[in-house]
Amino acid sequence: MLAAFLDDIRDGDVIAPKRMADRLRLPMTRLSKLAHLNRNTMAARPGSPAVQAKLGEIARIIARAAEMAGDEGRAIIWFKHQPIPGFGNRTAEQMVEDGHAAAVMWTLESMEQGVHA
């Protein structure tokens, strides 16, 4: 399951922005906004370290959520729609957009240890 998600968003050794957008059911413009990247940069230089770092943050969040939920689809729904009480009922997607991907990962790690967000 997790390997399938990671394999599906990769093109060789890099995360392919278009494939990631398709898997997350997001338009490229939305993914670029989440990743704080220019859409044209993502398309023209998908292998650049900056693009890979930002997309990697999102991929790690989805992968961790999928491990916990047992299903990639549930993880994506959680990412996009489930309010996180500890963050003013903002979703993980909103938190990532606001530049708080590390806080989302911390929340997932806490939840995995039995602490409710």
C-alpha cells in the first residue's frame, strides 16, 4: 500500500509533481501553493532540490497518515478534510499551506503514540 503510493508518485528517483497532484486529487496550481513553489518551476525543474524537499514533506505526511489509517484513501481524506483540534481546527492541508508541515508530522507522531491532537 505505502510502497504503491510512493512508487506511483515517482518518476525514476524523483517525486513527479503531476503524479503527486493526481494521487492527491489536486490541481497542479493547488499543489504548487501547498508546496510554496511556482507551478512553472515544478514543471520545468521537478528534480531540483527545492522541489523535491517540498514535495517530500507532503509525501512523508501522506505516507505516515496512510500507515496509521491503513489506507491511502483515508490518509488523503484526513489530510484534506479532517480538522485538527490542537491547531484551531485547521486541516493538515491548511497547516502545510501555512508552512507548518513539521507540526503536522509531530501531530501524526503524537497520535501514533496515543496522544490525541
